[in-house]
Amino acid sequence: MSNSEHFATVMVQCFIDAVNKGVDLVPVVADSTSTSKIKPFTEAFPDRLVNVGIAEQVMVGTAAGLALGGKVAVTCNAAPFLISRSNEQVKVDVCYNNTNVKLFGLNSGASYGPLASTHHSIDDISIMRGFGNIQIFAPGCPRECKQIIDYAITHEGPVYIRMDGKALPELHDENYQFVPGEPVLLRQGKQVVVCALGSVVHEAVAAANTLKAQGIEVSVVNVSSIRPLNRDALAHMLGQSKHVVTVEEHNVNGGLGSLVAEVISEQGIGGKLVRLGVKDGDYAAAGDRPYTRKMLSIDSAGIVAVCQRLVSEH
């Protein structure tokens, strides 16, 4: 695996490997062959792809039917359309019926940049957290992405994987082993705990490196497993500082910010929480990723500024 890789490329290779190992896996797309980068799979297994056209509800319903027929069904299309257009089918056909469907939300967050709010997926985690019977993951690097997908394919039951739309470098070395439910401590520091998920974990790590050079010690926690989640382990990490910052390319309501707030409240952890992301009632800005993240203060500079302010206040 290269140092920087697109998650969809990782996904497709995982599918090929699974079929070669005897898994009866069938991808279902909604005219999203380009978005899903599925061509290598169709070249290897030309009779296994189902393309329903631009009909996301049909895509999810078809996947549920395939799963009920004994297949491992995987849907591959853009997260905003998967979540919004097929909401009822995801809720009823997949989650309520506990079918063995793996939903891949591609180009999540504001990956589509200038295409604006119609193409931004900033509510997918909050929607999925409202559904039962579905596990939820948001990988932050290629190695983690591969291991999450390999786990999802073997797990019996619904899974949603939130996939970024840009090539990303590694966060972990070759010894990394994904464990469902476990938050991962990437940096250790006592003054501020920064929790992040998905591609913005890289922003948090860059911010921690900058702050360390300024004499400010920051922990970085990668929360790639939203459900299941070892809340006691996360609470232990959060309790190491009086200041907690959450970072996500998602609305602050219902996503990581809400999840961390729940853990802090339920566990009786003191201190201040700052949630960085799309603010309540807002949309992500239309523009390229650096612009959008700067506007939301979820780039490394924005995280640095918030951590500096928190430390200076006490």
C-alpha cells in the first residue's frame, strides 16, 4: 500500500481480495461507477456488479434483497445521496431488518467542495446514530480504512463506513491493528485533548505538532469507531485534561461533538468542551477544502488557535 491513497481505491481492492477468498460479495451502485472507482472489480468479476442507475432507493433496497438471499451486499455511492435520498430504505430495509448490507458513503463531509450543500454530507453520522442495528466507522488513513473494511465484510449485520473523497497519507505504522470500538491515542499531552475523526485527524495531528513546538502539550484521539464505542476508554482519555476540543467535517450536532459531550456528561468529567465543525443551523461553505476548513476553523491553524486560547484562559 502506498503512503497516500484514495479510500475508494482501498475499498475496491478489499472487495477483490474478499471475492478471491471465497466471499460471495456483490457491489451495488447507483450510476456511481466513477465515484466508486469500481472498474478494477468489474474487470476481475464482470458478472458481480449491479448498477441500478440514478436510483439510490432502489440501490439500497436491492442490496437488502441480495443480503436476504445470502450475499454480502455492499453499496457504493456518494454519501449525500446515499443518506438523503434513500433514508427510509436504509432505516427499514437495512437497519430495522438487520440485513447484511455494508453502506459506503463516498466523498463524505465537504469533499465535493465547490458543488456546495447539495453535495456536502454533513449530517450522515447524526442520521446513522439515530438508527439502530448499524455499526458506524470513519477511517482516517488508508491502513485504517483497509482494516475497517475487512472487518465490515466479515461482520454479520449492517455497517456504515464514512469515506473521505481525497487521497490521504498514513497515520499508523505497519504494526497498527484496528479494534472495533476502541479510540486510538495518536499524540499524548496533558493541556488539551483534541478528538477528531476521518480526514480531519490529519489536521489535529498537524496542530499538535505545531503546538508542541510552542510548548503546549496536546493529546490527539482518533475516534474512527463511532458505534461500537468503548466509552470508558474514551472517558479515560478525555479526563486527562480540563480542555477538550472536537474536530469534524460534519455538523457539531449529532456527530463527534455530541458524542463526546454525552461521554463527558455521563461520566461526570469536568472541564470545557469546544466543538469545531459546521455550526448549528449552518451549511459548510462552498469552496475548495482549504477554504472550507478555514471558514469552519477545522484546519490545523484553527485548531491551534482554539487550543492556544483555552490554555491562555487558565
